[in-house]
Amino acid sequence: MSMDISVVNFTRTLKDEAIQKVIRAVNLQIALDFEPYWHTGAVLRLEGAGTRLRRQAPAELRGDAILYLWDKKADVSDAVGYHWANNKGLPYGFVFTQIARQMREPWSVTFSHEALELIGDPEANLFSAGPHPRHPERTVYFWYEMCDAVQDDSYKIMDVEVSNFVLPLYFKLKAGAGGYTDFLGRRHKGKRLKPFGVNPGGYVGFFDPHAGKAGRNGTFEADQRAQRRLKIRSALGVGNRGVRYGNPAR
């Protein structure tokens, strides 16, 4: 199964030529690295942006989902409002370039991250049962996110930095001897990533049915850098994934 994802550039700082270079690299990542493991893929394509005041013309927007590039925090409400006014019903994601600047990482890593997660869970409504990070005797339901746990790990494709991502074994209680749970398989302090674990700079989110009457979203962060990243994303609190980042329960 493959999706067509329309990329729309609403930034004031990124030129389309630079975006096309990143799109080519991420399309290669999806086809050669991601799809062989997950058996689902996508092709990203830069489309016409139209304006923030009118609907995009059908000829300019042909995808099954939309990935917006947006660069100003002050424009967050405009971004979400624009999507809901013009593109109701389509899965979507936002790449806010200020997150990359605040984390001092290339925006292409954030772009790769959001693209892979849009493929893995377009509606942001999938979960996987696993052990609570702090109370392993309790079962919680982890967000089905492809990159959060390993998002500080990246690699290059055609000189473009792209995000590491987890593999299907990550969502199994036991990976098995020699089984890899993420694409790069890097060792941190001599150990590879465990199922439902986090690498330095990463975090995991989950729904805890035991926390309160209705349960709450919770997070587990690997370190201070991960806490800072989650705080930045929580402050945005937008997009179809935004509800997952708000009001974390420990």
C-alpha cells in the first residue's frame, strides 16, 4: 500500500529548490529503508501553496494526505485554521521549522520524522499494548509513533539528514535474540533499543487506563533533551497529533 503525500510550503525562509532536495532524500528513505520493513509507503510531492486566504486548487493538491511546512510560531492558529477550512477529512501533519531551530538540528530531520509518522498512523489513532515504563506490571497503550523513541538519531541520504525510525519488533514484548527494534540499531551504553524503550533524546507516549477514571495520556522521556523537545511540541499543541502531547501524566 502506498500513499501520495502533498507537501505544501508556507514558510518564508525555505526555498522550493531546497525542499525538493529533501523530498528526494525522504522519498528514497521511504522506498529503500522504511517500506521493506513496514510494507507501507508513500511518495511525497511538492504542491502549489495557494494562499492562506483561499482554497488550494485541485490541480495543486492531489495527495491522500498533506504535510505542511510552517515557520512562525505566531502562525500556528492560522495553520490549523487553514487546514480545517480547506482540507477537511485528509490526514495531515505540520513541520514547524522553529522546533528544529530550537533543538539545533536540521529541519530535514523533523520533516523525515513527520513524514514517516504520517505513513505509519495517518489518523493518529493507533496504539500498541505494552508495559508501563515505570511500572512494568501495568499494561498501557503506546502511541503508534515511528520516530519519537529514536528521534535524536539520524543518518544521511544524499547529504540530507533524515530521522531514524523504529521497526515492527519495537512493538513486541520480546524482540528475540539478535532482533533489531530500530533501523540504525545503534548501541547506547553498549545496549540496543529494547521494545517500548527510548534512546537518548527520545521519548514515548502512552494512554494509561489506570490513571484516573477515564485514564490519561502519559510520557516517558529519556533525558533533559527529550524533556525539552516534548515541551516545545506540547507548547504548539496543534495538528491531529497535538492532543497526544498535551497534559502528560507521569
